[in-house]
Amino acid sequence: MTLTELKYIVAVAREKHFGHAAEACFVAQPTLSVAIKKLEDELGVTLFERGGSEISMTPLGAQIVAQAERVLEQTAAIKEIAKQNKDPLVGPFRLGIIYTIAPYLLPPLVKTIIERVPQMPLVLQENFTVKLLELLRQGELDAAIVALPFPDQGLLVQPVYDEPFVVAVPKHHKWANRDSVSTDDLKSETMLLLGNGHCFRDQVLEVCPEMSRFSTSGDGIARTFEGSSLETIRHMVASGIGITVLPQASIPDMQAKDGMLRYIPFTQPGPSRRVVLVWRKSFTRGAAIEAVRQALLSCDLHGVTMLPDEPLSEA
């Protein structure tokens, strides 16, 4: 039994697909499949039920995967213990960040880190929330910046800021000069949303339940399109295809009148998301976490409310 094999079974359990798990582990699918079969033969048990398009765990497999997650976390802790006698602010800090935050937060964050702790370079990775949490648990990331809620438990969570959502419409749209829009107003519009996997899509659907992508009547969204990024969707809106909901920090100037878009706040209390910094309880570089948190709090993001006094909690 090897740590690599344990990493593979955890990945398959999360992805429920051998191919996707192999991609997450940066190996070829045959390599991953052979390693898992070898582990099953060694243990004399079947970990996964194979059949159809989705893989599921056997009851015994679920217990073994849970234990494997703990082993991987403790392995990462051993590496951190070895660093305890070193300066926690010296050396790379591996930080994950979700796609819908990274383009707007990283420029000021990286600049601040370079100015304050140049001896601690950031190693950055953009990805979906579920991927970042998997890498975090496996010790391949030191911390991640995500939005609540997220599925994992046993992680330390430090709120960073609250970010309202706003509506983006083409400049000639009938709402272009409105002061605010309610979530009810959206149900008769053609909506452009991010594709599956983006937590921002799920957050928008949660706070605006009228956005049913399957609706074709006036009782819900008339029609929806899916984009791969917020910037792709922004350009689609500018071309007049429909409207969308964006996080406030992605909009440099709410009052801009010279472009192809108009931005409208939601009627209060409007929808928003809470952005947090998360890390393993076993992570020992507390000073590094605090340095990153303070750098985050100093970032000048338009329209967000920084949360310097929110207490630390456990997911």
C-alpha cells in the first residue's frame, strides 16, 4: 500500500469517475486504474462499484476512503512538523483560489504579498471549489480562497469579505436606467450563467430560484446560456444576447456609461456571497496564514465589505 494509491482512491471517491480522477491527480487513467486494482487485490476487497457512467463506493470502500483521507492529512502534517523550526514566513505558500474570484483579487493580493513578505512567494492555482478542497486535504495546497458554503468538514475557516451581486444588462436594455432590480424581475429575462462546476453558478441559482434553466415559460427564466468564465458572459451580454448576475468585485465602475454594459444593484437586501480563507487544522505555519489574511484584508476591491473582526470557525 502506498500514499499514491490512497491519493488515487480519494480522488475517485470525490470525482465518481476514473478519467476525471486521473486528471485531478495529473496521471494517465490506466496508471490510476491499475494502481487502484492493485490496492483492491492487496486488501482483498472491492472499493468501487464499476458500471455505467458513474462510479460509486461500496460500503466498505467508503470506510477505507475516509481513513485514507485522514492518512493523507496526517502525512501532510508530518511535513509541516519538519518545518516548525524554520521561519513560517520563509518559503513558498501554495494558495488555491476559485475561478470567479481570482482575476479580481489576485493582482492586488500578489502585489501586497511581494511588498510585505517577499521571502514567501505565492504558488497559485485556480480551480473549482471541489478540486481546491481535494488538493488542500491531500496537502498539495496550504490554503484556499473560496466562497461559502462548501461541502468539506474539518477545515478552519476565516471570513475575509462579503460581496454583493449585481445585474449586468446591455446598454440599450429597458432596465439600463433603473436604480435597482429585484430577483423577481429576472424571471422573464434571458439569463446567461456559468456552466456546471462553478460555485458562483450555484450561489446565483440559490438566491435567485427563478433561474430554472429548464423553464420555457413566464414562470421562470425564458432561456439560458452557459459560459466558461465571467468575462465570456460579460461579452455575451454586451452583444445583446441576454443579461447576467456578476459579483461586485468584477465591476470596476458601477456608474460607467461609456461602454456596452450597464450595471444595476439588487433591491436591498440583495443577494451576496461570503468569501473565506480555509486551511487544514494540522497546518503549522500560522504566521503565514495570518500574513495572507492581512494581505487579503488590505486589498482594495470595489463594493465588498471586509471582515477583519469575524471569528475563526471550523467547517
